[in-house]
Amino acid sequence: MQRLLRIVCAALFACACAGVQAQATKAHNDDASDLSTAADAQLQAQMDRIVRELDLEPAVVTGRLAVALVDLTWPSKPRLAMLNGNRMMYAASLPKIAILLGALVEAERGRLPINDETVAAMTNMIRFS
């Protein structure tokens, strides 16, 4: 359950980052700051560690996973970390991620058992729908 929750959180995080990246790209196109100079070694190291802990490194290496994180805590000094960040990829479906999050909330409330059957159903929904 904990691993599944971390994967869902990582997926939500990636989608949120994609939105921030899109806004930053629009801002760049409007002559705002260029994020390519905002690479942050500490943020990158933290992202690398989390990807390793989630056993997602093979997907990064094979080009099946791309993640970009922009920290806009201080808008005048953004921080950027990327894995395959310049690679164009099809984004994950937000409705599917919301369904996964809802399932985990229900599991946490004791209304949905997380067992082999529900994990298989959630996995199939993400992979094949």
C-alpha cells in the first residue's frame, strides 16, 4: 500500500510539474526568464534519489519516463530538476490518477481493501485504458 501510494503521489507530482513547466514555457515565450539556466544540483540529487527508491530508473534509462520539476517557491529564482526533461512524451491521464488517488483514500478509510485483485485492477486501468 505504501509503495502504491508513493507511486500515485509521484504521478500527481509529475502532472503538477508538467503544468508548471507549461506555464514556465509560456512565460519564456513571453520573454520572461529562461528555465534552462535554473538547473539545481541539490533538487536534481533529491529527484534522482526518489526515482531510485521507487525503482523507476529503468523507465528513465529506456526513455519511457520523463519528469521535470520546477520549484517556484521564489519566483525570481526558480529551481529546475529533470530526467529526460527535453524529451517529448505523452502525459499521463489526469482522470486515471484522480481515480487512483480516490481508491487510496477509500482504502485508507477502510472502505476498499488493497489486495492482489484491487492492485491488478488499478494497474490494468493505468496501463491499458
